[in-house]
Amino acid sequence: MNALRLAALRARIDELDRDLVATLAQRQRLVEGVARLKDHPTQVRDPARVERVVANVLGAATTTGLSASIAEPVWRLLCELCAAHEAAWIEARSGGYRDSCCGCEDGPRV
């Protein structure tokens, strides 16, 4: 195994991971924006919406070469974690925090 090539590939993976984290942070802020429009944590989960999201992702995966066996479980988990975050955000807001799940922000930066 070529150590220099391996190091270069791993450095590129680390760079992409940082990009993914930044993109996921943007998605989280949008989820918080959606939460702001809902009154109760029971309004968070929408199975039909999850299926549309997964279908969109699988379509994008096909055109970009991402394996569906990676894309589908990752996005299903992402949707579930985002729904839990959204529910916590709504619950915290009902407990007196202004616009975040911990009270540290004044809302999403989109």
C-alpha cells in the first residue's frame, strides 16, 4: 500500500467530512425553522414526508453514484434524529426558552 496515496485520500475524506458537518448544520437550522411553525412535538413526525425525502435522496444517489445501501439508512436515521431534535426544540420552547432547544440561540441562522 502506498502510504502517501493513503494519506492523501484520508485527508480528502477529512475535508469532505468537514463539508458534510457544515451542510448538516445548515439542515439542522432549517429543521429548527420548521419547528418554529409547529405548536406541539406530536406534530413533528410525518412518515409520508420521510418517504418523499428518502425517494429524493435515492434519486440523487443514483445520479451521483452513491450506493443506495449507504444513502437510504443514513437518511432514514438523519430524518429520525432531526425529528427528535425538532421535538426537543418545540418542547424546550414551551418550557420558556425563546428560540432554541437549549436557550443559547435566538433562532436558526439560515
